[in-house]
Amino acid sequence: MKKLAFIKRSNGSHWVGDGFPVQNIFSYNDIAEKISPFLMMDHAGPTVFPPTQEKLGVGQHPHRGFETVTIVYQGGVSHRDSSGGGGTIGPGDVQWMTAASGLIHEEFHSEDFAQQGGPFEMIQLWVNLPAKDKMSKPGYQGITSDKITDVLLANDAGTARIIAGAFENVKGAAHTFTPMNVWDLRLNAGKTLSLDLPKGHTTALYVLSGTLKIDTQIIKKAEMAVMEREGTALAAEIMEDAVVLLLSGEPLNEPIAGHGPFVMNTRAEITQAIQDYNNGMFGQIVATS
Ligand code: MN
């Protein structure tokens, strides 16, 4: 049985651009080794936005060395990048962007959502790439909810949407570079969540809403239970109906050197990334109608 290692609480709130009021749940500056292969996670909202004609969000900025995964719970997000990727995603959809060797992108509220207004909630997760893949070609996977299989959990505990990885013989929709599971769990109060996860994986349960209890510890909204890597069976009591993001992944065990939107293995590679970006090597976003 996996034991609870620790509870990770928010590092505080800030705005990403003018569209995303986020709580930073973890980053490579605080629990890098313990949470590998994951690097960073922001939880935006839930926040109600009034209708607007303005374009709210964050304009052109670069990334290199990892992937950004955006999971929309409420509202809509539009994205464009310099590798030609782009799209609009809504509730239940996921955007899995591989920055790898480098790209420039922009992230805004979708036009439809901006015009209507309403509650907005999303997760942005950064997934590290192994050193050998950091300079591979950028990519973009727009994963709409119809491509994400919803499975029933044992003990009437609820459902799991398999975004990445595998649940028994159900495969996740996303292609990943290293073994990992990213599951969107909807859990029923009074039941017990009981999962079997790969041996040696980093494993964490982030509570977006509701309450869990693991090893006598209460895990509340905006808190993340990080489990020990030993063992494969995970159990949690569901105290209140809950929305939980399960993250599990094989740790990379490689050095991390990060500077803002660049995450590499050495300081020299960071210097190179800044130089390459300044020299225009990350390309340009081509305007589309
Ligand atoms: Mn970004």
C-alpha cells in the first residue's frame, strides 16, 4: 500500500497575463525531484469573468525543453504557436503542447467564452522531457473530450477520464515521451477510491474540489497529496464529492536547470535557449484568419 509522503499546498496566487488568476500548486523550484517528471502546475480559477470584447490572456512568449498541458474545466481557451499548432478547447478538452526545441505561443480566453462570460477554471501542468528529447521537434495535440475515455471506478467510487497513460486496458488519448498517467477523476462522497498504479512512479492526487482522506490525513480543495514511490495500491476515502487530478509518472532522475519558460538540464543550455530565442530561432506565429 502506498503511504502519504506529504501534502503540497499552494505557493500563493498571481495572475498569468490578464486572463488567468492562478494558484501555483508546485514548481521545479520547490519539489522538483519529488514530483518528477512533472515540473509545474497552476490552477486557474474558478473565477467568474463578465462578458467582454477584450482579448484576455497572455500574449506571445517562448518555451523550450518540456510540454505544457492545459485542461479546461469551465470556460474556453484559444492557443496559437509558431510551430503551426493551434486550436480552441472547452470544458473537458485538453491541449497537450510539446515545446521541446522551442516555440512561441499565445494563450487567450476563447472568443465565445469572452463574449458570454461566466465561470472559468483550468489547470496548466508542465511535463518535463528527458534530456534526449528536449531538442526534438515541437508538437501539438488538441485532445477533445470525445477522444478521452471515461471509465467506471471500482466500489462505485466514481469515474476516471484517461487523458494520458492507461487504466486496465483503456489507453489514454495523449502521446507522451515517458510513462505517465494523467487522469481526471470525479469521485463520490462516502466511497473509497482504490487504484493500482505502476511501481516506482511519482504519484500525486490534486484536489480541485471536495475532500479526501488518506492515512488519517484530510486533503482539502487546492491541496495535493504526494504519495511514497514504494508500493502500487493507492487508497483514499472520499469525504465529499470531489474533482481530483491524478498524476503518476516515471521519475526522470536528470538534473533540472530552469529559467522562467525554459527548463533544461544545465545552465549552459539555459544560456543557449535565451540566445536562440533572442536570435529569432523559435520562429514566429503566422497570422491565420
Ligand atoms: Mn505558455
